[in-house]
Amino acid sequence: MPRMSMRTVTARRPLAAACVLGLAAMLAASLAAGCAQEKKGGQGPEAEPASTQAADAEGWESLFDGKTLGQWKPGDFWKPGKVRVENGTLVLDRGQGDMTGVTWGGAPGMLPHMDYEISLQAMRVDGSDFFCGLTFPYKDACATLIVGGWGGGLIGISSFDGLDASENESTTYMEFQSNRWYAIRLRVTENHIQAWIDDKEVINVEPGERAVDVRIEVEASKPLGIAAWNTKAALRAIRLRRILDE
């Protein structure tokens, strides 16, 4: 074996040290990326988008493309009307039973249960009762935003401690015209459930420790669904956005 000179040994030591430092830097970067991913929710189902379409600049994900039902399916109500897509809108026809609606058919883990907003446009085409019963997740339960119920003008949340939209502090009234679109937005956070119609706040309640649940009539809408009661309704521009800056 040839004898190595001191100059050769000295020349190779910095190269070995550089390799060690490089590996250490790569490991640190990998760990940092892993921590950042974990802080953002990792690869768990809550981090998945609710739709396959990319969110827009404001974070809204479209849940209805105006062409097909997509992830929606007809709600399992008794003798409902036909659910169909027509001219870019999702139409809920009146049936022989009381309710017609659509229920989210995607993976439950794709839906947030807290810190999110849902917006849509809804129209009462024919009838005199609620044309938007929006059932939504809240923590480990669900509730329903009623728009146009109990004779046509009631707005409220069902239910808190068994008290429905006509019996709790969320109850309010508004005159709704048939064949007119209304912009509806629902916001769900840890301490508040809020709703706006045409940018006017109509509901701002704090559920607190009360029991939150839906009325038995809309069980088929859980965890996310939109239904109408003895009314023909039309829906469009259904979107969801996660709240990231609370």
C-alpha cells in the first residue's frame, strides 16, 4: 500500500467535512418541511379540498359546476320531486312528499366541521315555504339554516336544545319574492353561526354548550345538503371556503 503524504490527507479532510455538513443541511430542511406540513394539517382528510376544482383567489371552492350533479345526489326523502340540472341551475321539483333536496355524496372527511363558509344563490320558483334548507356540519353535529319557512318569510337555525328555527333566538323574518335570486352566505366558527342574505346579516348566534341538531325531517340532508319544503326551488353558485385567519 503506498504511503499517503500529509498534503494529500490535509486536502481530503475539508472535502469530508463538507459532505457531512451537506447531509446535515439536507436533513434539517427535510425535518423543517415535515413540521410545516404537520402544522398545516398534514395529509389528513380535513386538509383535502371539497371539490376537484382549484380554489379561486379568495379561497372559494366550487361545489356545483352548473352542468352535472357532480358530488351531489338526490336526498333520500319520502316521494321527493325530481332533482335535475337545467340551464346552469340545480332544480328541486316539488314531489308527492313534503321535501326534495340534494345531499353531499363526497367523502365526509372532505368537509370541514368548523371555520368555514358556504355561499350559494337560491330562488323560490313556486310554492310558499322554505326554498333553502341548508344543512351543514357544526363540530360533531349538524344544523340547518332555514330560508323562507313557516309560511314563506321565516329565517332561522334548527335546532338548539330541540328548539327549531321558529322557536329560538335565531328567528327573524324577511319578505321573499318568487322567481328572484337571493345570495345566501353561512359562516361557521367555534363560537358563532352567522348568515347573510344579499350581504345583510340576518343571523348571529352563539350556540355555546347547547345541544345542536337537525329536525328529523332533514336527517337525509346530513352532513351537507340543501332541501325545499313543498316548494320548487332553484340553486346555483354553490361554494365553500375555509377560514384560515381566525
